[in-house]
Amino acid sequence: MNPIIALLKENNISNEQINELFQTLTQNPLAAVATIGQLGLPPEKLQLLMGQVMQNPALIKEAVEELGLDFSKVEAAKAQLNK
């Protein structure tokens, strides 16, 4: 299991919330940041999660694919942000 998904599940984040988070991420990465904040993760767990993503951004792609979502949408949203 992807370590991001595992960390979220360890903190009682439901599969529905996880799917919603990554669905938001594929559509609007900035909105995903707000969604993460609403999950109620303890600060130390949130810091651990962000550290994992910063050290290995490919984890996001792996999680999106594990959930059966379309990673190309993440890339398209990222391209829009860089314009």
C-alpha cells in the first residue's frame, strides 16, 4: 500500500475521504491542500505526510494510480498553475 494512503488510514481517514482528497488533487491541487487541512490530522502526522511527499513526489502518482484515478489530470492542473 502506498505510504500516503497508509498514513491516512492509520489516522482513521475513511476510504471515501481518501478518494475525495485524491480526486480533488487531480482536479485542483491547491484545493487539495485545503482538503488535507480539513481531515484533522495531528500536526506531527501532517508534517510527516508532507515530508514524504516532498522527499518523494512520485508517491502522489503511485497513490493516484492505486486509487484508479487519472494522473494526467494532475499533470494538466500543474501545467495550468505554472502558466
